[in-house]
Amino acid sequence: MSRSAEIVMDAVRAADHDRYLTALYAPDGKRYALFSLYAFNAEISGIRDRIHEALPGEVRLQWWRDVIAAGGEAGAGHPTAEAVNATIATFGLPKPAFENMLDARIFDLYDDPMPSRTDLEGYCGETAAALIQLAAMVLDPGEAPRFAELAGRAGCAQAMTGLLLLLPLHRQRGQCFVPADILAAAGSSPEEFVTGDGGPGAKRAVAAMMALAREHLSAFERGAPALPVSLRPAFLPLALSRAYLGKMENGSPLEGVARLSALRRHWLLLRRASKGWPAL
């Protein structure tokens, strides 16, 4: 393995360990391509953590747009840029999906509230769901289009679960991904939600957000038994979503990050990778 490949894998292992584990279940010839996609996602989703001002963050996103648009040798010297461009070229992945992903990540750089449930689902579709679909296209381009709608449900479930896990961090920096219409129905507002204890409506809003994540997860699980073995690695992160949601229900997502033990994560992934999802 080249040094660049090691850097890409290490980046995923450090920034997105759950996806790192799922990529290990992919066939040898496809595994590094998945790592390149997940490293790209980690790069753009972590821009706000590394660059604390919005304008330089937008500049970084534009750099990635230019790299993806140019392809080929663009981004030479940057292991993740080289890897993702090679993956796009090798597997014929659609560049508009990457452009939409980058556009969606502009929202991360600011403290504007998420306007509505529809906006949240759109954000999840252009980020997590797109990533699942791209991974599916790498694994089995013939079967992937049949499961595009299922990828949408899976991406919403996974992304919403992830946003709930990150609630303490987001609230600390004044960021609110809980949609304003859900907050209003719970008797709260984005401004109140991110201050102090979140106000009396905070727990109701979180419960509604969890119910929305479960709604998408259940829809995914109803269709998941039809997934061919070839596509399972792309959808494997969903093997952990219900366990994370259960953990949060028994704790307080507003205050602390729910965690699953390494043993439980490995077991859940192994079970779904080997047996798939049972029929409901």
C-alpha cells in the first residue's frame, strides 16, 4: 500500500471510525474507493471544526469544487483529492453529486437555523444519502440505481442520528440543525434551543427529531431485506443507527454524546454484513 493510500485510510479511521469499519467489509478491489469517498466526506464535513470563520470555509469548499470539476491531476499532492478524483474517473461517478454535496455543506459554516423538516431532509439527501448512493455505484453500478430511493431513506436516518449525536457540540457553538417548524411545534425556537438548558421545549423537540429519524430508519429497514449482498457495505452504517437512537433515548442527547462500545459496533456490523436485514 502506498503512503498516500495509508494517509487516506488513516483520515477515515480518525474522523469517521464507523464508516471506516464498514468499508472493511467491501471487496478488496472496491475498498480503497470507498475510503476515498469517506475521506472526502470527512474533509468537507469537518471544515467548520478546522476553519472557524465562514468565509475561509467557503473558500475551502470552492477549492474542492475546482478540484472535482477539473479532475485528472487537479489537487495533486493532496492524497484525498487525488484519491477521490481517481475514484470518480475509474467508476464513472457523477460530478453533480459531489457539487451538490459541497453546496449543502455551506450550511455547516453558518449559524442560520434549519428552516423546516423538508429542508433538513434535503440536506440529508445531498450529504449522507448521496454518499451512500455513490458508494453503491462503486460496489455494483448495475444494482445501485434500483436502490436510490432506499439510499435516500437510509441517508436521512443516518444523518439525523448523527446530528442528534452531535447536539452538544452544535449547541455549544450556537448551531441548530433541529428544524424551526419542529421547534415551534414543541414550544421552542432556534434561539432558545441553543442557549442554557434549551428551555422547556427542548426535550420535546429532541423527541420529535428522534421520532423523525426513526421514521426514516423504519422505512429503510422495510426495504433493506431486498438489498443484494454486493451493496451491503454501502448501507452498513445503518446497522448502528437503531442502537445509537436507543442509547440516546436512555440518556440525554442535549448534554452528552451517546456511545456504543467497540465490541457492540463490531457485532452489529458483522451481523448485518453476513446476514443482511431481516424481513419485517
